[in-house]
Amino acid sequence: MEVSGKGNVKITFDGLTYTIADVYLIPELKNNLLSVGQLQEKGLTLMFGQDTCKVYHPTKGLIIQTQMKSNRMFTICTKIDHSMEIEKKCLQTTSNNLSRLWHQRYGHLSYKGLHTLQEKKMVQGLPDFNAEKVTCVDCLNGKQTRHVIPSKASWRADTILELVHADLCGPISPPSSGGKRYFLSIIDDYSRKGWIYLLSNKSEAFDHFKSFKNMVEKETDKNLKCFRTDSGGEFNKFLEDNGIRRQLTNAFTPQQNGVVERRNRTILNMVRSLLSAKGMPKEFWSEAVVWTCHILNRCLTLAVKNMTPQEAWSKVKPSVEHLRVWGCIAHTDVPKQDRNKLDKRSTICIFIGICNNTKAYRLYNVETKKVVISRDVVFEEEKSWEWGKEHKQQIEIELEWEDQTAEGTHETDQPVGDLQNEDHTNEEDTHGGDVSGGTNSIESNQAQRITHRAPVWMTDYTSGENLSEDEVNMVMVMGLEDPMTYEEAAQDNKWRLAMDSEMSSIIKNKTWTLTNLPREVRR
């Protein structure tokens, strides 16, 4: 027989009520059995004689007397007191009230915490009560949290394009050099391959999605079946017309679209690292986002075992031989049509990605500030451009004075015969001579520099070209501004002497005539 429970039972015998503790409840037992041994353990005395059983209490004396029946059992006719059930309810209500009271006294401590304090007797004065959890509205107002979103999806797509995730990230500040402020991230659930579309405005997302759908469906010869995004009403009609089921995430619950949300977080983390590694300006974030997506499609992922997303999508193992350090220095060939014979054949650029339409690299020309597409590139992956410095070409210019009063006084560093040879060499170059064969002539041209004597009128001036750097700095520090009015000049002794000298020269040379002041001029 199975014991269903254990508890206390109250019985009434001869008008008196007794409580029997630790009574086992056995539903299949037809008669209630009272153990003689347990009665003796409770301190009662039992006496048997002449087919009679008497039970004595230590203080109350004889409490039970019964005769033996034909089956040799002693039967006690008692009545169960059902008021015990009411008492249980009262005790339960009292216990609940006490539990709630101490829950409030402890500043709405969890019931689990109250139970631990009771069980381990960690404090004194805490009464015994059943610390079962009771709904507390105040706790809900102050502590209620959202249900945990499962870390792993309960369902995964079995084939490509069975489910596609999409999310819009932005606005991003500062905008890219092309004015882009958002990027649309699209991921295939089965392969985990991703696509990136750069946007200037959020309204462009719908057009990019339509382009994506047409591209992947023609590429794979499969149809897109399910599209999961946040709310966006412009997609509804298009998806319905094309038989594509749409899954929407709840408001303020981006975790429900966790695949693309985690991908965007990974992309932005990598973009920050790329910009920091080479000191690139933040305006290049768009190029870094596209490059990061290209890399992630060739990385391992826990969602796809033993293959990259690119291989899971195309069934072809991708090559990574073309990968270079993003943001490094790159030298690209200058096309023939863009240079002369003596111009540089290479220009310095910065590597910012690859071109998907052609097998070429995307480079940023720091001089023209334009993007260059080229496949003829030499990389210096360990070097980066110093964006903080201005890279301007310094050109030395030698001033040549032309003194019309001293014509024919030119001096040359080379004989006249050498100048004739120079003209002859230049004439050969213009007719298509080899560039490398004219090197000596070019060097000779640079050495044949004609200098001119300074004009005679310049002899009255003092030149500071021979001053040392320290002397020039001292002049700059001690230099004073010229006076702006006569009153200011008259206060300086040097300026007064200069004015007196000038007036004496004018009077001596008679370069002026005394006249009356015109009427229209005020005195």
C-alpha cells in the first residue's frame, strides 16, 4: 500500500478531544490502526486483562477503555474532529500574511532569500513561516524584467533563400565621403552569407532590397521564401505580390532578429579596429563596412560547420590570395594616356577594398582625392598614410632680375657651345627619342643656370639674405609696426629725422610749387 501523506488527527472519545501526531494517510486501508508502541512512546500506559484494554495518561488517568472483539482486535469508537481543516486554513492564511509582512519588512527581498535566512538561521528574531512566493504588485512595478530570448534559434533554414534576415544600421556620423549615412545588412539564414548596401537615406532600402532579390534569385535559380525584418510598411505589398512570407520582430525587441543584429555589431567592431589600425579618417567607414562584409563571408562561423559562408552559398571554396591589409600604402601604375614620357609611371594611393564588378582593387588617390580602380598595384602593407601631415611638394624659386640699363651683362656658367648642344638634345627628345638615353642631357640642362646681376637701383637697399636663422628670428621678435598717422610718426625720433631729410631733399631739388588751396577742399 502507498502512503499518501502524514499529519495530525484530532479524535473525540467520551466527550474529550485528543490529537494524534504523525498519522500516515493510506487511502487503500479500510480501518484506522493505532500503534501500541507509539502510544507508549508518547508516555501513555496500556493495561490488558480479562479481554479489556485500558489506556492511562500520566496526569489525566484513565482516558480510553475498550473490549476485545471476536477478531481479537481492540476497537475504539471515536469521532474525527473536522475543525482541523479550518484550523489548517487559518494557519495557512496566518503564514501567508506573516510571509508577506516580512517580505515588506526586508524591503521586498525575494522569498527565496527569506527562505534561506530561515533555513540557515542566519538571523535572530525571524519567525518560522512558510516562505512561499506570493505575487507582489510592488515588486512587479520595481523589478519586472523581460522574458529571456533563447540564445539559439529554435528553427534554422534547410536551404539557401528559405529565410533571409535584414536590418538597417544608422544614421552614422560623420557621413562617408560619398554622403552615405546608413548601411543595409542582408544575411541568408542557411549559409550566413551577407550583403551590404550603402544608403544616403532610409527610404532607399526598399529599392536595394528589390535589386537584391532579383540578383540572388537569378544567381541561384531559387526563390526567396521568407523575409525577416523589423516593421516597414513599404515592403508589405511587394512581398505579398511575390508570395514571400514576412516575419516581423516585436517593437523594441531586436533580439528576435538576432542573426543580423549580431552581424551588424561584429561589422562595427571590425570597422572601428580597421580605422584605428591605419589612422584612417572616419569618413572611410563605408569602405571599411564593405570590406568587412567581404572578409566575414570568408571566415568561420559556428552556424555553418567546416565551411565558410561563401562556400555554403556557392558550393565553391573561396580563395583569399587577394586579401591585403586594409588602409595600407599602395602604388598603382599611371595609364599611358594620363602621363607624358618624363612623368612618373606610378602614383601613391591607399588600399580601401576590391571592386566586385572587375577583378581589381579600389584605391584612394591622396593627391586627386578620387577613387581609382586598378589591378596593377604594389602594396606596402606595413606602412600607412600620415593623415595628420600635409604632403605638399616644395618648389624652390629663384628670382631673376632684369636690369634694362645693363643689358648684355649676362654671365653664364657654361660656354656658348654647350647651350647649342642643349638645343640639339631637346630637339631629339621631341621626335620620340628614348627617355633613358636623354638622362645626361637632362642633368646638363639643370646645371646650365643663367644668373642676372641685380639692377643698379637695388644698391640703395640692404638685403637680409645672408642673415643667420637666429638673426632673422631676432628681427621678427623685435620688429615694430609702421605708424599709421602723422601724429604717430612725429612721436618717433627716427621718423622725424626721416621726414626732415625728405623735406630737405624736396626743397633742394625744387620738385614742388607753392599754390593756393582749391575752394572745394576744406582747410
